[in-house]
Amino acid sequence: MPSTLKSTPLTPPRRADPRQSIKSLWQCVFLIKRNLMFRDEYFNKRKELLKKNHVYRNHIKKFIDYLSLPEVKLADKPTRIDKDVVEACIKYYHDKGDLNSRSTMECHLESIKSFYDYLSEVDKAKDIFSNYSYSKFKDDIVEKYGLLEPIERGSYDCEDIKSILINLDKAIDQFLEESSGIREEDRHLQRIILRLFIKITLIAPAKRSVITDIKRADIKEEFKKLYINGIDINIPCGLSRDLHSALKYAESKNNEPIKEEDNIFEYLYRYKGKFRVESLNTWFYNIAQDFGVLKNERKNKKTLAVEPIKNMVIQMMVDNMINPVFISKIAGLTLSMIEATYYPKDWNVKYEEDINKCINKSIAQNDYYCYV
């Protein structure tokens, strides 16, 4: 007997209105542009503040860049931005190796806080730093991510650095790969990388992030020139030999030669995994402990910052009466910061024509140069 049930025709799915999708897209673009407009308004209204705290601009830009990342997608959702988003931003830049100390973290937070203070004043956003202990928030972040606390004066003694270099050379030269275990091989690679980092810092006292971003293409003329911060720096024979030896060692481990676009430090560590810039502080602590130096600086610490090496070089250049214009250029710091930090008020700036020659000459005067 045939069925008397009637089949119900399927209703085709509703097609999305393309006009609605376009509308949503434009709303997103509008909100992102509005955030950039708020940023520019803040820069304009807080000119005096930014003159005193020039790094605020960079930190606010980095915060908005973070909000615009595809995996974050909060640049168009201002009401969802709170202290958890701020902490996630700090974690993001910490993981990248751009934010590793309390001072940098506090500067990042103060920049964002100042930005949202302004937005709150003009009724364009809520104050995301209210209703909790700001000081405790900072302390919690320092502890959670192991951020470095500032050390006294932020500079090391030249004799200690010379002692470290002597012992590094001995330890690396005496390493016997055939009879070594995994831990000894790991320590050997760490020492190779640290020796390069320290020596490069001694001839070019740039920021840690700049040095660890050096690519093979930046090393020219058969390992005799290093291009960094817009300056061609002469490479001493010892460092030239160390660079060549380190890359040859890494090539044997990676089973492929380095390419011009490859990052030097990432290539050296490639066969072990991902190179993390903050590891330099742990490795530096380990070798200082192994060689019995920097005892006071190591007290109650598990890591030792490498940045004070740069500060030591800058201070020695200052003591050698080097033009602050040249120091500013090679260090990648503003002239006003160099002068305010290292120079007496009555220092007179005199600009010389051949900046490459003057910078190389000034660095070659430093006491450690023959150890490089």
C-alpha cells in the first residue's frame, strides 16, 4: 500500500547578505582607524609628557600593533581591553625577547596607563588600570615571567669581562667533542654564542635586541666588517676567527651552510631548537659562576643581565672623551639620553665628518680591545 505521507520540501539555506558582510568589515576598519586616531590625538595632546618620556610613543605603538594581530583581533573591540589583555601583551613581547626586565615592563605599563588616562579623561574609553593595586600588578608580572631586576649602576668592571673572555677562549679551545656528553656539548655551544655576543658588544655597544638580530649579510669583507646601527665597524682578527669558527661548527651540526638572510645566533643554535634571547642572561650567570667572577652581582640571583656590558663600553667611551654624537649612533640611543645618563652638564658637542673612523678609533682605545 503506497504511503500517504507527503514529503516536505527542503528549505534552502538562507544566503548571507553580502551587504551585511561588507558593513561588518567597514565597521571593523573604522574601529581600527579610530584607535589609531585616538593614539595620534594622545601624541598631540601630550607633547610635553612625551618629550620627557620619549619611549612612550614606541610602547603605545607596540601595544596597538599587538591588539591588531590576527590571533588577538582586539583593535576593533576597545571595551574588551582590560588588564588581562595588557598582561597578555607583555607576555607576547617577553616571549619575543623584547621585554625582559622590570624597567622595560614598567615603562611599557606606564605608557599604556598614560594613554588610557587620556582616553578616560576625554570619555573615549574606560580606565583599565583602576579598581586594583597597580603596584601589586607590576610585582606579580615580574615574578610570573622572571623579569630582571635592575642591578646597581648597570655596569660591570672591565677586569671581570676580560677574565671571562680569557676563560671562555681556554674552555672553548680545550673542548673535546669526541669524548663529551650532551650536557658538555650544550655548555660548549652556549659558550660559543656568549663569546660572540660579548665580543660584538665590546666593539659595537648596541642594544641586546640589535646584536641578536645580526644577519650573515651584515658581516662583510671576509669577516672584517660588521654593519650595525648604520655604522661599518671593524672586526678585530680574534673576533673574525671566532665568527668563522662558530659558523663552521654550526654548519657541521645543521648539515647546511648559513644563508645571507639567516640570523647569526638563530643559525648557531638551530640544531638545538629555537634560540631565545633571554637565555643569554642564564648562560652568562652560568659562566660567571664557572669562572668565579662577578660574585657580588650573582648574589641571590639565578640569571645575570648581559646589558651592563654595553653600559660598561659606553662609559669607557665617555671616559675617553669621545663625542656623544658617535656614541649615540653606535649605541642606538638618543643623544639626549646619552648626555643625560653619562655626561656632565657642561659637555660641548662637536661633530666630526668621518663618523665611521671616529667610532672605530674610540672603541679601539678601550682597555679590553686586545682581548677581543
